[in-house]
Amino acid sequence: MNKPTVIQAVGRAFSQIRRYRMTIGLLFLLNLATSLTITHLFRVVFQSHAGDSHIDELPGGLFNGHHLVELTQSEASAFGVLTVAVVIGFALFGAAQLFLAGGVAAQVHLDKGDNPRVFWRACGFFFPRFIRLALWTAPLLALIPIAVVSLRGVLTLIYGTNFDDQLGMTAVYLQMLLVVGLLLLLKQLFALARLQMVRKPARSGLQSLVAAVMFCIQKLPTIATCLFLFTLMYVLLGFTWIECRALLPEHGLLLVLMHQVWILGKKTLDVALTHTECSLLEHHAATPQVRPGGMPPMRRIY
Amino acid sequence: MIGRFTLLGVTMLGWFFVALPALTLNAGEALSPRIANYRIEARLTPETRTISARQYLLWHNQSRVAVDELQFHLYLNAFRHTQTTFLKERPSSARPYDRVWGGVDLKTIKVQKTRTGVQEEVNGAVREHIRADHNRFDAPPTPETLLDVTDRQSFIRPDDGNIHDQTVLRLPLPELLPAGASIWVYFEFEATLPDPPIARTGAAADYFFAGQWFPKIGVWQNGAWNCHQFHRYSEFFADFGVYDVALTVPANYHVGATGRAAAPSQDQAGNLTYHFQAEDVHDFAWTASPDFVVHEEDVDQVHVRLLIQPQHREQIERHMVAARHALRAGPELLGPYPYDTLTIVDPHPEAGETGGMEYPTLITVGTKRGLPKGVRVMEATLIHEFAHQYFYHLVASNEFEESWLDEGFTSYAEMRMMHSLFGDTAPMLDLFDLKVSDQHMNRAQLIANGSIDAMAKKSWEYKSYSSYGVNSYAKPALALTTLERVLGRDTFDKILRTYVKQYRFKHPTAADFIVVANVVSGRNFNEFFDQLMNDNGALDYAVTDVRSQPKPAVHGKGLEPEKQDNPVYVNRVELRRLGTFRFPVEIELRFADGSTKQEQWDGRDSWHRLEFESTAKLESAHIDPDYKILLDINFTNNSRRRTADSDGADRLASRWLGRWQWLLEALAL
Ligand SMILES: [Zn+2]
């Protein structure tokens, strides 16, 4: 079997994506349900704020500073509760993502399209393992402050101690980019480790993580190209959203509906990325150096 | 004219009053009283952060009272050690403790003799000959001819009795200085600029900003010295005069200062001496650094010098856009800018403390490289500091005692100019959905801290820094905007211009402004200002209930049932005053058929009820529907619908849904 180029893997992922409509739909619904719940709580506060008054007619619309001042003042007590609700909402969303991740990975690994039976069994099977995997990945977050300190050190070497002023906002953006970029990379590392675990469920969380790191090291150009292509696509998606935002209504149902197109696009990209990474892993493992055979049929496990 | 006067001995009272001749100051026609006039020769030694100087002060006693002592501000002494009044009020500024501490060390103080020493007795009273007052600013005496009074100096602490504070110097005069007379006072001193800078002044790396750096005479007012200690929040108060300052700095330094500079001269050591002259100003500040990139431009009649840090070079045009607007919109709003220069200083990054400050014809700003265009803090600061050229620099109210008169009026003018430059929606912050104006920021402050103190207090008497801030900046700015909206912009602008015109080069107080406001508007704002200045109460009017019901038919003996062709509604609206601040309000009533009706309430009682009939059902009531009263701390309760409406909430929610969706995606795999 020929090793596919990244382009081929991406192409194959998009050609297969039609077969994962249920998966995409499910991930989308999770996003929608969580955001609707959080928004509903905010709407209650907005209603208590603006429902009885004409405050929503303030010049400049609902998003100018006057309104922020009014809202934060008159609903100050509600915001404490809202903050807690948002934190809980995000935590539950994260947990649900972790739960569904097993199903998505297992299906994509089988490469046979949506299969509810496999999906839900894999969800249940991998959930506790993914939690352990997540716990193993968490210490890597320490890389972020280390990287920021190193970046500041490098900038100091180049520009001197007042690099903050020499570079101005560029220094701020660089540090922000580093933090966000590292967080996203760690998320991708976790995603790869997850796929490694799904391919060989006997691996522990740590083993999967090590396997993912090894893969990244051995196949750095491949994985880098893959992530670069997908970053481009994500950025393009975000860019079209920002550009189209001006053409869409300021608020209302049409805005909400149109917005879902982009969120669905985002979810499609997510599944396509998983698919691409999965096929890259498969073909990496299927290279002659690795002796095939002798392994139990893993798919039986779930 | 000040000729040969005689002062009758101690027993004789009868002060006489002499009309001052046009002072013998060589430069131009006097716009101001020119009471405190300084000639200073100063030399900067960058290594030690010191300025060695000789200073001649020609001070005129333009009061009707003879003066027996002089008082001076030694502001830099606030940064001598941690026990000064300033640093006790703001201990964090003292750090780091291994800093270069600031201070003014007076080596020599000399004064001119006022009497000739000849006494004679006439009809039992002692008659003494006073020297003829021939003092000319351009001809200072030689130090040798003056009387050394170095030993007579002492420090006083009029505000708090803190024995460690050396920011006010008292200098008893050997002889009484009669009303109308002038006196030369000579100082030799060494000023040390704190490094890192504290509160407006100091040195950092090769950047020097000298503000409040020389012995500065207080204000002789109503027979007493107004010469406060330097406090954490307080600014300044001084008399107008002429400044002639020679500044010697290393040859590679760029210098910016109050006033105009002549071409520099070079000494044998290669140092350059810049000669600055400024008339009718009440302070002199300067900066020096080899790093500055100098941009010069004439904006109409004013020569603008922008001294900017090299790394901020790409923001020269951004600074100039704001400067050009300020120099045009400022005079349009407040009357002519009487000087021909404006120097704008961008402080060194390690000297942020010297940013955002105003001196006559010199302002400091501060920016960050790559600052997004929609974040206009730099522009707001530049425009604010320029507006200070009017409030305190021209209309010289007492910043120690009535900080709102300068900061409040300045903040108001800043708002006006920011709005005319960047539009009404988001002059301050225009980032994606976030649209903020200075008005919003002022209201946020008012709501959070507005009720801690009454507005008019001495600057060190406010409970906290935020209370000083809201009462000096936000509250008066919003009060003035409220007046502007209630009176109409034309009338209000007339008030403002009259006030500036009448009190330029004078020391007005709040009472003076209130008189102008009353006279020009033809209304009485005494109570408004009284509540604002002397009471910490909030202004908050609310609609608490709106009802509208079909009129019930009448029944019973002797009453004819009314014939109703059209339905008639009986309406009731309840209004409440939730704060103690009283202010008349307008009420707009809206009906189901789209019609509206205006009502008035003087706002004096704690509640007010409107009861009336109408042919259309009443839908809502709105106090101050045009949001003229920006002092109202709660706009939400200003209006009330009879039945709740979810339109606003739906609109908000429909936008927030998308935001949450994207945010959640950050966690998605
Ligand atoms: Zn100010």
C-alpha cells in the first residue's frame, strides 16, 4: 500500500465526509444545545433588564457603552449566577465532547461511515480512558508559561529589556498567539493520542500520549502540513464569517439561522481533520518497518 | 505709579493702593497680571539626575495688603523620603526604595531690600523711606547687592502638620513688602529628579522630565498665603508671570519646554544652552532626551513641536490628527488659544508617570507602538491635556481646593472634542461590537463611586482615589453635559465662552462660574450646583407603575350614565425620586395609537402621580426620554412599559447565541 500524501488524505477525508452526517449532526447539536441553554439564562437577565423598560431604545443600540453600563449595573447580582452557569455549561460541554470523542474516533477508525451501534458503545468504552488521557496531557499545560517566559527571554536578547515598548502591541500579540497556538497544539496532541488509543485500546493513557508524541516527531512534516492545511481552512471559515457578518442582520432569527451554516461548517472540518489524522496514523503504522499481524481484532472490543 | 513711598510706622494703618504701571517687563503686551516672574539659569547633569540652577524671582505684591513673609512650594521635596505627606498618602509610589530620591536643596536665598533704612519722626509718627520701585524684569540685580536670608527659611505644614514634610517653605522678609511693591528673590538650588519618576516628574534612562522643579512662590490671596503642601491627588495653583529660562544640556539632547526657544548657544564643553521665554503663564516645565524624534508643524498660528519616542515614530500623524483637531476645535469651543507654541511630549516607556500631564504650552501624552486605531486613549489624553490649556492654565482656578473646576471642565471639553473628531457612537473605544465613549466611562464611574463624597472638597479630603477621580473628572463633566442638554448647546457654549473670557488670567472659584451660568442662561442653577457640590446624594428618577384601564361606567342616584362613543381609558403613572438629588424632569407618555404626550415634574417631592384620561390606551411612560440628564445613575428605571415586551431581550439573545457557539468551539475536538 502506498503511503498517501497529506493532500490525498485530506481529499479522501472530504470525499468520505458525507458518510458521517449523523456524527456531524450530533456534534453540532451538542454545541447548539449548550449555547442555547447558556443564552437562555442570559436572555432571562436581558428580559428582566429590558423587558419592562424602553432601555433597549438607547441611542447606539444594545451594544454601545451606555447599555453595557446599564446592564452591568442593574443586573449586577445576576452576573455572579451567570458566571457560575457559564463555567458549568462549558465544563459539561467539555465532558460531553470527551464522551463523544470516543464514538467519533472509533467510527472514523473503522472508516465505514455512521454506525450508531459502534458509536455509542465506543463512547461509553473510551470515556473513562479519555479522562485518564486528558489527565496525562494536562501537565503539558506547564509548557505554556515556560514558552512565554522563553519568548520574553528571546525578545529581550534581540530588542533589549524594553522590548515591550520597542515592539509595542506586536509583543502583546506574539505572546497571545503563543498561548493560543500552544493550547490548540496541545488539543491536537490530545486528539492524536485519542486516535492512537482507539487504534490500540490496550494502550494506557500515557502510552497513547507517548505514541502520539512519537508520531509527531517521526512524521513532523506530514502532521505539520496537515495542521497547516486545516488551519487555513478554519481561518478561511472564520474570515468568511467576519466578512459576511456585515451583510447579515444585526440580530434576530435570520442571523441565528445563517450562523448555523458556519457552525456546521466548523463541525464538518473537525470530523474531516479527525479522519485525515486517522488515515495518516493508519498508513504510518502500515509502513513495512512495522510488523503487521499478531494483533487481536481490536474492533471486537467495542 | 510706584514711586518713592513712605510707610507710616507700625501704628499707622491706612494702606494705600497704587495702580500698578504696566509692568516693566520687556516682552509684549501683558495679558495677565504678571505677579510671579522668573529668570532661571539651569544646568542638567544627566548622570546624577540633578539640575543646578540660579533663579531670580520678581514678585509683585498686587494686593492691598503689605506682605511680611513669602511662601514657596518645593514640590520635589515630596519625593525625598517615605515620610512626606505625598508618599504617606501614596506609599506605592516610593518603590523601588533603592531609587534616586527627589528633592530641592536650597543653597542660597537672597532678597532685595525694600527700605532705604532712613527713618524720621514727623509729628510723633515714624516715617520710613522705602526704595523706589524701579525693578525691571530684564535687569535683575547682581546677587551681591541682595540680602542673604538663607538662615531665615523654615518649613511649614499648613495642611496636616506632618513634621517630615518639606514641600512648603516659609521665608520671613527682613522688611515688610508694601502693597503695590515688587521684590527680587534670588535662589541658588540643586533639584534632583526622582528616578524612576513619580507623579509627573523624574528621570528614566536618558529621559528627563522636569515638572514642579524650582522653588515656586505661592499665591498671596485675601491677605494670606495660599500655599498647600504637595498631596497625592492635588495639583497646583500659581500666579501668572513671565518666564525666561536658560537650560544647559549635553549637546546631543533635544529639549522641549514651556514657551518659545531661541537658537541654542554652545559653551566650551560642548553643552548647548537653550533659551526659552514664555509670557503670561503660571508654570514652566521642560524635558530633555537624546532619543526624541522631533516633528514640527504649524497649525494655523501655533507652532507645534512633537517630541516622540523613536519607536512610536509611525504614530506621528496620529498624534498630529488629534493635535490639529484640538487646536481648532478647542478655540472654537472655548475662545482663542493665546500662545503661539504647543509642545507635545511622548514620555520614555519607563517614565509613564510623566505621561498625561499638562503644563502651560507643554503637554505629555504616552502611547504604545501598534496601538489599534479603534483604541483612542492616546488621542483622548492629548485632547484632554490640550483642554487643560484653558482650564487652569488660562482660567486659573485653584487645583488644590477645587480640582473639579479644572479636571471637570477639561473632561467636558475633551468629550466634546473627542465626539467631534470621532463621532458620537464610539469615540473612545471602537473594537468589533464594543463601542464605548468617554460619556459611558464617566457614567460607569459615577454609578460605581459617585456617592462616596460631595463634589466640592479639597483634593486631599476625598475618601479615596476613585472618589477624587469621579468627583474631579466624571461627575462635573456629566453635570456640565446635563446642563448643555437641558439648556441647549448654543446657550451652554455661550456660558462656557463667557466664563473663559471673563476669567482668563484670573483665579475664579465655583461661585464665579455659577454666576456666569445663571446670568447667561437667565435661569437659577444655584440649587443644582449646591446639591452637586455639597451633597453626595445621587440623582435617580424612576417610573414605578403604569396603568391604563377602560373607564368604568357610573351608576347610582342622580348620575346620568355618560355616553361613550369611543372608549375612554383611565391612566395612572407613578414616578419616584430614588435619590436625594432634585432636578426637574420631563415625562413622555406613549399610547397604543402611537401618539405621545409630554408632562413635567419639578422632581421635588419623593413621588409624583399622573392621573388622566385618554382615548387611546397608555402603553408606557418615560422620564427624560432624550437622556439629557446624564447625572441620572440608572437609565433602566427611567421608563416603564405597561406590559413587558421581549423584543429587546430577543435581540440581545440572538447575538449572544453566536458568541457562545464560537466560544464553545474552542473546546471542541
Ligand atoms: Zn486632567
